Amino acid sequence: MKKLLLILFALFGIYGYSQKTLEIYNFTAYTVVIVDMSTNASGSYPEFRPNLSSIGFITLAPGANYTLTNPASLTRFPFESPTSVPYIVNWIRMTSATASTGLTSPVAWVLGNPQVFNWVAFRVLDPLGGSAGTVGVATPFIASTNWVAIYDQFTSGTVTTYTVVIN
């Protein structure tokens, strides 16, 4: 019950102060590793993905969160999120399954105006057996033996918050 209240408190808190933001929460007792994420404009190309080879995977300790936000624009996906740790330096703009170009975060932010969150792929480092999952628009809920992952989108006017909770 405490976890549920904490999740609800976090979600309502985000809703109150966010611009266009992506929030990923790890409420499990295990480390979660974000291995990939994706945005697209309408279920088609171009698709933007972080180039994690420059920074490594994003690791969330139990109880930690990762945020992408840029208050300079309410309508753009926050590719340029200088306060995020780790900061995603480069993004990959895929124009087909076989064609892509690398972009710096500021350039991705300018070119990615119509982009919206699509999915995030992660691993839960459970000592009883690691699990992997992908949650997002097409699959907003997945469950494993020791965790569940939920995706939701909150919109108020032009303010949008994409939220992933792994619990």
C-alpha cells in the first residue's frame, strides 16, 4: 500500500510541475538498466533513439529515477536535457530500418519537434533471474515474477508528461 501511495504521489507531483517530460521510476528492490528508448512522430519514421554507446547504459538504483526535460519548449520532446544525469550527448535519427544519422542532443531537439515517446527497453537485475522488458505506447503494461512496468501519458493543454513506473 505504501508503494502504491508513493507511486500516486510521484505521478501527481510530476503532473503539477512538468513541461514536456519523460520520467522513468524504479520502485523495485533491484537495479534497473535502461538499454534503449525510442520516439517517433506517428508510428512511422523518422524514429529517434539515444546513442548510449557514448555514455553507457542508464542505471537506476532501487528507488531512483531518470528524467528528460527541457522547459524551453512545451511542445518538443526533451532530447536536449542538460540537467539529466547521465546527459545523453548524441541521438540517432533513423529514417528507415537501414538508414540513420547521428545527431548531437541540441540538433536532435531542433529536428525532433513532432516526436513523441514511443517505448523504453530495460533490464531488471533480479538475482533470482534477470528479466528484460519493453513498455510504451503499444504495450503500456508488462509483468514479471517480481516486478511490473506501467506506462502512462498525462496531458494538460500543451503540457505532456510521459511516465514509466517499474515496481
